[in-house]
Amino acid sequence: MPFFEVVRASFRGTIKATCRPTVTGMEHIPAEEPFIVASNHLSFLDSIIIQALMPRPVAFFAKAEYFTTPGAKGALMKAFFESVGSIPVERGEQAASVAALESLVGVLEGGGAVGIYPEGTRSRDGLLYRGRTGVGWLALSTGAPVVPVGLIGTEKLQRPGSNRIVPRHFTLKVGEPLRFDKVGPKHPLPERRRATDAIVDAIAALSGQQRAEGYNQAPAAE
């Protein structure tokens, strides 16, 4: 077994043993073709959970410091994020910008899978915020199917502002893939908006969250 699969399997086993999550819909994950995971975002741990539990590696953006943190904890984080092909970005870089999204295009063109949070940042009040159109741009530019994911209860694993992780039961629901015509990177903004709204509607149906009217904003400290 390749090293990256050993690392993923280790995290998967730990999560299942300590949290006993309810996971449904994994049969919707494409077996071979590239795909985009679009999920709600409640916890710092969401990316780790999705990357560990998915049957195929899913590349998310990850803060560059996750690859440079010293000590045993840093080595473990680096091994995990590298094992799932995470893409390091410097703090402050706009992950929704076309320049950053183009790095995800490369993963999809290579037959891989990528993950993105349409809300842009974690929801601290539990509401599901309006989606930023980067996910729509990615879907329309590549034609890759979008697999919606609804996470329920992951905010209980690590409270905002705390470094303490407390094992708790959570739910991960995977929905049927959404498919959009491949129109290339230069397409009308209304078309991108419609695709994004359809994706967020699918996430809402899975997560059961109440909808917020506007966009989510990260706290100034972030």
C-alpha cells in the first residue's frame, strides 16, 4: 500500500473509532473520472474528515503553515496534507480567485478530485451562507461533476478559537453528482451564478441548515 494511503487509512480509522460518524451516499462518488467535492464548512477539521473518509483522495487548499509547523504534530499534519495532495496557499491569498482556482483545474485535468467550500470560510453561527462563484467557475470551466456534501455536527469537534479536539458523533452525507456543460473559463457571470446557487441548494438539502441571505465573512483575526 502506498504511503499516502497508509496515512489516509490511519486518519480514517481514528475518526471512525473515536467519533463513530454516520456516513451516507458514498456510492455517489465517481469511481474513475475527476470530480469536485462542494461542502458546507463548520469546522477546521472538515477538510481532514472529508479527505480521510472519501474513497479517493480529494485535494483542498491548505494554509502553508500546515506544511511547516515544527515538531511531531507538524510532521503528522504535513504527512497527511501531502498524502491527499493538498495545495498549500499563503495566508491572506484569496482561495476563490481565478489564479488559485487554476491550480485545482490542473488536478482535475490529471484525473484527480478537488474539494472546495462555496461559502469561502467556516460558518460560526451554523447558517449556510450564499455561495461564492468560484465553485461555479470551476465546474463550468472543466465540466467535472460536482458532488455535494453536507456535514452535520462537525462544529462540536473543535470549538472556534480552541485547539482542543473533542471526539463527537457527526454526520457526513454525500449527494448525487451535479453535472454542468463544459463551457470553458470564459463564460457569463449569470451562468456561473446559477451553477453556484444550484450547488449550494444541493448542499442545503443534505445539511438541513437554515440559509443566510448574504456572504460569510472571516473574522478579522483570520
